[in-house]
Amino acid sequence: MTNVLVNALLCGSGLTLVASATAVADESHNVTLVGYNNMQGRQALQVTTKSDAANGNWVYVGHVPNTRTRDATINPLTGRNEWNGTSILEISDPAHPELVWHIPNEVSANSRSVSVVYDYGFDSDPSGRDYLIRNFESGDDLKFQIFDITSRDINPAEIVLVAEINATPEDSCGRGCGGRLINRAHKGYWSPETGLFYSASGEPGFITTLVHIWDLKDPYNPQFVGRAWLPGQKDGEAGFEGQYVHHPIVDEANNRVYAGFRMGSGHIASWDISDPADPKLVWSYDTSPPGRGPHTVSPILYEQVPNITAADGELPRTYALVTDEYVGLECPHGLKSRVYMFDITHETHPMPLSTWQVPIGNFCDIGGNFGPHQHAETVNGDLNQFEDKLAWIAYLNAGVRVLDISDPQNLKEVGYYIPKTNASPRALESRPAAIELTDVDIDHRGLVYASDRSGESCIGQGEACIGTGLFVLKFTGD
């Protein structure tokens, strides 16, 4: 959508478009800042890119509640105060990503997750439309919301909610098991190939969050399909150690779903989804100690590996890149969270190979949280195949780090980008302002988008201000 079109839509209200700001990098190596948008100062988490020739170039950003103001934020596009929800940006010009619409929540809620499908046809509407699904967590009100976003580049005000998922079938996993979602309705992935939606969510009958699978072939009529969990999570099962599924990584081509388990034992696991109604646990591994809670688990196929030959069937090999989520203990208790590489070629016997961390340096002194959170698990909406053997890691106040993973036994940092931090203290806190880059995704051009969940707003502070927003990055190393 062009600025002219947006201004035309808004002319009746006398509102004008807020231009994207220009950011200035504070510290970087082999990574260049391409563009920036302050996203109205809304704290953000998941970033999802999805572009094609028919539908254009877009990025979707899931927001967390705005703890900087603890109130709704003015949306200059509508003139209304809006609770944080989901932002839609047009990125044909990555140097100037353009915020074209914000889908607000009606109350303060966590809508950190977002997934989209394009040209999606089904029996009652074979024409093919575009849909977005996001999570909604507000107290005990837990659900996933589905929107028709086909009008986003013509008249985004016509984006409409078409369905919600808020419960599994009662008694579907035993008497009293199933019902309204509990604990979390967190992150998920909607497959455009099968129409299945894989979520991290909870239900009665289970102690903590597990993997749920839903049929969204008809987005207006979601249907429950199946569930996957780690032994011990279900009521009455032995072996529970406090862990919960953070979110699923889906490899439908190989009939696998992967997940990291936060807290407790810190497991990583994989299930066979040949039958989505009845996933089978293939393997799991307890990373703790020293692991502090795996967040993102990505399978990677290697045709070649340094110092490994094809003799005796040693190649190709499959590895799993695992990123912990920091637990707030990195500074007072030493480095706990890290990035791992596992050899999962023989699925019944996963083997840890190597770990990597950012040294503490001065990151414990500059404000904000320090540690890893997530690595880029998708490229343009599809499972990241890591063809360039580069891994982009969101590392909170240490910015975004780039790892060379060509040798899975020897992970090496080859670049990083740390945004400039505002000098002024946070409005509602005495500690120094800090930017915490929390999620990264890669578009069809190889550009990387990183979101900030904790920095100050730049609205009204001039183009030189770096605060809450979306950063567009490019690797410039060899």
C-alpha cells in the first residue's frame, strides 16, 4: 500500500501517515542496518514474513502488552487508542518498511504469535483468500483468533475476525480431559499445504502446555485433530518435571514436529505426525543441566560435514539447532542459557555435539535482560533449511548474533548487530533503558527482521531515536 493510498483512506479524519524513522546502529560486525520502523512504539515479539508475486511483500508482527505505558497506545492511522495486537507492514522497500495497519486487541492481551496463509481456498469458498491467525492470552481468556486479511493492501479497515479457537472437545482424552484452553494459548504454525495448525496450548487433563493440532481447511470452522505431549505432562502420568512445550517447529515433508520444553527438565523432543490425530513420540533429550529451557528446535540436513566422510553411511546427517530462552539468571548466576547443536541422524539416540554463548562482557551492566531467546526458524513462512549455514539468533540486549554453523561441531560467530540504546531512563522504571531484540525472521530476499520487546518508544523523539520497533538487517560478511 502506498502512502498516497493510506492518506486517501484517512483524509476524512484529518490524520496523516507516520513515516518510518531512520535508525543508526550503535555496534555491528558484518551486519548492516537496512531499514527501521518504530511500529508506533508497540513492544513486539514474533515476526513473520510472507511474500510472493501475487500478494506482494509483507511482514506481520505479534505484540506483547505495552508495559512502558501500561495503557492503550494511540494509533495515528485511526486516531484511536488501541491495545497492542498485530501489526502489518509492507516491505517492498525494505529500507522503509511501511506500517499499513494494526489489528488491536479489545483488552490488554498477549498476542505475540502470528502465522499467515495466502490464496487459501476451501469447499464453501474456493476463490482463495488470505488469512492470519494470532494468539490471545488475557488472564483466563485463552484462544487463537483467525482474521481474513485479504483487504490489507486495498482497505485494511475491512480486515475481519472470522473464527476463534478456545477449547478442545470435552472428554476427548479421557473422562474430564479436554475443554476450554488453560495455562497458555501461546505460539503456533499454520501449514498452507495441509491446512493444519499446530499450537502450544493447554487443556484440562494436562498439567502444562502441550502441542495441539487443528484442522483449519475451513478457517470459519476450526476442528480439533490431535495432541502430542511428553510423558508426565498428562494428569496421572509419572515423570513430570515442570516442563511445558513452548512452541512447535513443523517439518511436514518428513512427518515430524519438534519442540523445546521450557523450565523443569529442559527437554527437546520430536514426534512422528504421519497420523496427525495420533502423533507418536520419536525421541526426547533432557538438556538440564546445563540447559535452562529450550525455546526453538530446528532440524537441519547436512549433505557434507567437515571431517566426516560418506564411508559407512556417515553422510548425509541430520542435526538439530536448539536455542534456549534466557531465564533471567544469566547475570547473577553465570551463563546458563545457550545455543546447542545435536546430532539426530539416529533418532533413537540423539547426541549433543557443541554449544555456543555470547560472553558476558558488559551486557550485565547496560540494562535489560541478557541471553538467547530464539533463532530464525522460518524463511518467507516456510521451514528454514539453513542452506547458507548461517543461523540468526535473537540475543536480547546483546542484539542479533549470526553464527556460522557449517561445522556443527564448531559453531562460530561471524556477525552481530546491537541497536543504539536510548540514553533517557524508561518512563516508568528507574533502571536504564535497554533494547531487547527477541525474535528474528528471514524474508525471500535473505533480509532479516528483528523485533524489540522492551525498548522505549521513539514516537515524537525524532528520526535519530532508536526504540521499540522493527529492524531490517543484512549480512555483509563472506
